[in-house]
Amino acid sequence: MGLLSWLFPSDGDRLRKAEKLLAGQEWAAARDEVMGVEGEQAEALRRKALDGLMHKNIELAILCAESGETEQSRLHMELATEFAAKGDPAIRAARRQLRELRTGSKQSAPKAPAPSLGGGGGGVLGSMGIQVATPEMLAGSPALGGAEGDDPIFSLPPSDPRVRFALMLERYGEQVADRLQALGPDFATAVLSSEEGEPAHAYDVLGRFVEREPLARWFRAQAALLANKPAEGVVELEALHKAEGGFVELAGQHSAAVLAGALMQLGHVKRAAKVLDQALEKEPTHLALQVNKALVLEALGQDAEADNLARRIIKQSSRVMEMYKLMGRARVRQGKRLEAMQALEAGLTTNCSSGKCGSLPFDVQAGRQLAQLYLEDRLEPARAADLVSQIHRNIGQPGWFEAYLETLTARNAGAADLRERVGALKVGLRPEDPRLKLVDQAFAPQLGGA
């Protein structure tokens, strides 16, 4: 049993606390409390917490749909589905209610014109005015085939591929959905096979559609990236941009961001930066483009620029956790450790205040960064202990880094067996392993070159 074992409550304590949290309808906190605890009681409490999160997100999805916030409604339904047990009837009922709301709004309001795709300079799909493809539009389409009944698609079993393809198309605008439906059932099957773990096969099959419909290149590029073929993904995305007259946005994904990611995989960091700069010229406030640009700046070693951009992004949208972590890394490399701690604390507080963060769980990576800084610099011992406790509650099996944090805590407490602990950290590390340098920097002053 390690030195930090006293920090961690017993499974029984955690189960009792989870029950209290459930009674107060604090679903996310209850879920986090039983994470890693095994047994029937823990599983029952976990399921109850997930059910609570599911119903809460269904409620929010319907409220957003009623107020016309279509994208927020979709995001809440995705979360509800993620929390739901397989085949939960509440999800099916909610989808039916949302379809009725969408249908009703379309019948009572004039249809907004859909903007052109890429039109002349890289127009963005999914902007204001695009209509959502509904099951009614899809029923009897060449891609899905006809079916009998009032709800011909969604009355089918959830596992039916026509249902899954229809759900996928709901994330795209009506104009795009029409173009995709026209490609027929073979195209639908190939797209689904990519999402189901056969991207290499999908990449081959989708090749027969790209000359007929440029948008097929988007799905072929995604299949290539899933199959670990970034070079092929780059070819498809560049061909798509040429065909559409510029960058496009499909189902919430910007093609410039995807292209930049593929170029990064290939080590072409400067080319990735150029792609993002071109897209940002037309859409300077686009969140995903800015986030990707900040990460590219970090990869180029431009820490000050990456830090500044990350700060601007957070002013625009305070809940982009990746930017707080980027600021933490960049500031440490610049020797600004206190400022790094401040950034990480701000991120953890903003995204999960008091642990009651709904669908946003504790960010383990940020917690590790911050705990490491506090422990290495011998600051805020109580906060460091709390962070270590949260890290253990949110991971499965502790690894080398958790052992490093525990050894730092032992160092700060003046443990008599510090040399043995440090020796255990070094076991199996090769001379070129960066962890070896980390250990030496942290413990050599106490052990005289341990």
C-alpha cells in the first residue's frame, strides 16, 4: 500500500457518497464517484447516474429544439445516446418527438434557401438557412429504399443500416443529403463500413464514386485517415477543394482543419499552417480553425504565439479545455511555471466547477499537468493531493506517471525510503527515455545524483 493510500476513500465510502449524490440528482458527480469501483451495487449506481444524464440531455435537446437551437439540440441528443443503455426506448421516443418538432416548424415557416456549396470561394456548409434532412425526405430515396408505415425509416430496428445512414445524413444540410442520396445503396454501405471498422475496404469502394460526385471525396478522405493513410487523405481533400471551389464544412467538421491534421501526421507542419491561414482569412473567428492553428504553432516551436492565440480563443469560447492545456505546456517551456499553473487551474475550474460539470468529466490530462507542477515546485500540497485523488478516481489502472506523482509526494513529505522509490521509477527505462531526465531533475538534488 503506497504512501498516498490514505488519500483515497474506501469503495464503501464512495458508494455511500454516490447514493447521496444521486438523491440530489447530481448525476455526473455520482457517475465519477463510482468510476473504477466494481460489483453489482456500483454497477447499479453507475447505471442510475447514466440514466439521469441521459434524461437530462433529452430534456435539454427538446428545449433547444423548441427554441430553434438545432445544433445544440443535436449535441444534447448525441450525449443522451452516449449515456443510454443499448436500445433504450427513451432515446427512440425522444428522436420521434424531435422529428415532429422539426416537421412542425417546417410546415409553419417558409423554407430558407440553402447556400451554395463552396460557391466561388470556399463557402461553408451548415451555416444559417440550411435545412436538416428529415426521415420524410429520405424515405424511398435511392440510397435507402422505400418502406411501409407512417415512419418508414425510424420504425425499423435501430440496427438496420438504413436507420444508421439516415441518422448520419441528419447531420448534413438538405442540399448535401440530396447529393449523397443520389449515389445509391452501395455508397451508403461503404460509408457505414468505414464507421464500423473497415475503412480500408471503404476507401477502395468509395473510389468508384468520386468522379460522379465530388462530395464522395470527403468520405473517402475520412476512410483513408481511419485506415492510417494520411497521404491518400490529403489527395482526396485537395481534390475536393478544387472541385468545390474552396474549403467546405460538413457535419460540423471543417475540411481545412481535417486537411491540416493529415498534413501534421505526415510531418508537413508548415503546409498545415498555410492551409489554416488560408481558411482563417475567410473565417477569422472560426473556433476549430483557430484551435488547430494554435496547436500547429506549438508544433512549430512558437510557444509565445501559440499561448497568445490560445488566450484569444478562450476569450471567444471559455470551455475549450485543450487551449488551457496548451497554455500550460507553452508557459512551462518558457519558464513561466506559475502562469502555467494559473492557466490549468482556470481550465479545470471553468470546465468542471466544484466537480458538478454535467457531461464534462474531470480532465485527467490537465489534472496530471497541474499536479506535476505543484508537486515538483512544492506548492499547494492540499490542492495537489486533491488532484491526485481525482486522477486515480478517473483512470483504470495507475501507470508510471501516477507512480512519479506519488514519489514526488513522498519527497515533499521527507520519506525515508525515497531512494528506493526513485530506483523503482527508473526500472526498465532506457538511457534515451525522457522520463529518466524527468526523474533526475526532480530527485537528484535530494539524493546527490540518484
